[in-house]
Amino acid sequence: MQAAQVNVAVAANFAAPMQKIAQAFEQETGHQAVLSLGSTGHFYAQIRNGAPFQILLAADDETPAKIEKEGFGVAGSRFTYAIGKLVVWSKRPGFVDDKGDILRSAHFQRIAIANPKLAPYGAAALEAVTQLGILQALQPKWVQGENIAQTYQFLATENVPLGFVALSQVMANGKITHGSAWIVPSHLHAPLQQDAILLNKGIDNPAARALLHFLRSDRAKLLIRSYGYA
């Protein structure tokens, strides 16, 4: 079979594992996955406007369901490739405690969150602080990123001392790589179920079907789990 190329729209939180998966996929199949990273909300709008993506790896399950229902995706091709975890993270070691009490303290003036209207991890953060009863206290301190990648940049450059990001952005090989973190208990927000869907533009592309198959393989699952996904 000839090697082909597949254009993949990837939710920003899944950037690091997907880069590793794309390398493994190319080694194993010869096919190449070309990755575009961004917010699920923006990808939804682009796909509706005819963007050349052939697969969407969303940060939620609602967007792929909507895409299928509206006729932009292949019926029956949806599946959950990862379940994400939300984390409060700071680049400063020891700044975030393991119970999340930092959120109720006066030790910071600004806190980063991804746009809840576009980014499912932002929506989960909003839900969590609402459940914790601290929304009103935190809202004046919010610095909003367009997506979870930009939100992480605010923290990585230390322009903002702490914020809500995806665990996968600060974890590798099953460990928090640096800084300090509190993993937000999953009962504080709706599950971050991340679904993939084959888009209409990928229906005749052998690389697209091969990649969706590869995402379900043990090799891919091992990589996904090493970044903190369930």
C-alpha cells in the first residue's frame, strides 16, 4: 500500500502525546500525520467552513457528535481516544499545594484559564471553581487564554503565577515534569471525554483510517496514559 498523508485537527491539550503518536504511526505504517493544533471550538467553525482536515481529535465528546449530526463527519466513526484531567499548575516549585488550598489564598493576583466558550478544559475549570464556591473571588483575577496551549504559555513564561491547564501539558512518563500542581478531582467537573471522528474529507484516505485504527492500539494507549490521560 502506498504511503499517504492525513491532515489532523488536534485539540491543543493533546499536542505532546499526539506528536509522539504521529512519529510511531509513521514508523509503523509509512503514513504521515500532519498536525494542526488549536481549540476545539475554532476547529468546529473551520470544519463547517470547509477546512481540509480529515480527522478531528477533539477535547470533548460534544463537538464530534455535533459534527456527525450535521453531516460533516462519517457516521459511526466516533470513539473516545482519551479521558483528560484538569490540573492547577504553577512553574514555581512548592507554590501549589496538594489540596488546592492555594485557590482560596491571597498569594496571587492573576490566574490563567482557557476560554470556557471555546476550550473544554476552560469550561471544566469554570465548573470546578463554581462547585468549590470560589468563582466570584477568582473572576476578577482571570487571565483568559484562547486555548489551553496559550493558557499554558502564560504560566510557562511566568507572566501569570498559576492557572488551570491539562495534566498532559505538565506530565511526561507518568510524572509532573516541573513546578507544582494539584490535580482537580474529577467529580468537580463533567468528564473530559475526548472523542475522535473521521471527517468527510478523509473518507477515501487510507492514512486517515489507519491513524484512527492506530489510536486504538496498545502502543498508542501506552503513550496516551504516560501523559496522564485515563
